[in-house]
Amino acid sequence: MFPLLLIDGYNVIGPVAPPSRGASPNWLQDERQLLLNRLSEHLTDPIRSRTCVVFDARNPPHGVSDQMIFADMDVRFAVGYPEADDLIEELIFEHPNPKSLTVVSSDHRLHAAAKRKKALPIDSDVWLDSLLDGHIQMAKLPKATSKRKRHKKSDRKSGEPATDASPSGPTLDAMLETEELQKWLDQYGSD
């Protein structure tokens, strides 16, 4: 199953400098765990199961080579890649429906890659602030097989013109409410 939410892990953590003397030698792992815990607390179950968080591979957890599952989220370490951005770009380009993909990073390279594939890029700090305020910013999900569209097809068969109340469609920068995503995933989401 391909993700709906692709997160540049260390970019979301931010430019965290090594702490002063006396701090834990595992400070980076602690920061990574804090992010994963926050995501697991604030994302809904269906969104977590369609979330991929990518970290650079310098310090993967002991016993993990390149991938693990944490709270239903796919957590990857960019083992074999110069940096996490290379793996994230690969995931963007391999995605079968990138218009439904949200890429969370403040990296301009990843924003450009997301835009080329029509995915929604969102700056890390903006996205995380919104998440912590109770809103999950994501690309609009496709509605190709919705009841409304099936109804319009039957209207056309009966000779009535089909009209679309929103000819331009939803904008990619629109915020998707958690309830709306939950309904969509309940109806179409699980493979």
C-alpha cells in the first residue's frame, strides 16, 4: 500500500543541535522517538497506517536495518542512500497516485520533486504546528468513484445534463478534515 503522508523525519525534528555536556548520548534517538510518539498520538488510525516517515541512516535503532513499523506507521532509514532526500524522492516518483500524496518537508529539493509529480508539499514547521493544533493537513483524496459521480452518470443516461458544482475541483492546498479522510478510508482505503 502506498502512503498518503510522506514525512522527512529529521527535517520535521528541525535543526536540533547536539545538547550541551551532560545530556543523553542517545539524544538524536530520543528526538526521533519523540516525533514518532507525537505522530502516533495526533494522527488517526487510518492515516497512521498510510504514513511513511523517513530518516537518514546514520543512527538507526539497534537491530533495525532499514525499515520498521511503529504504531502502524512505516518508518524507514535511508540505508544505502546518500541521504533521506534520495529515498523520499524515489518514493514520490514510484507513487501510483501522487496527487493524493502529501510530502512534509521544508527541503526545497523535495518540494520541487513533489510539485513535479503533482503531490502536495508542506513545510515541516507549518504542518507540525497544524497537527499539534488538531488539524491534519493533507492533499484532497480522489473522488472518482463517489456516489455523486455515479449519480451524474445516470443523469446523463436519462438525458439530463450533468453539471459539476465545482468545475475547478478542490485545491491541493485545502486542508482535509480528519473526519472526511476517515470516511474516505473506511469506504475506499484498505487494500
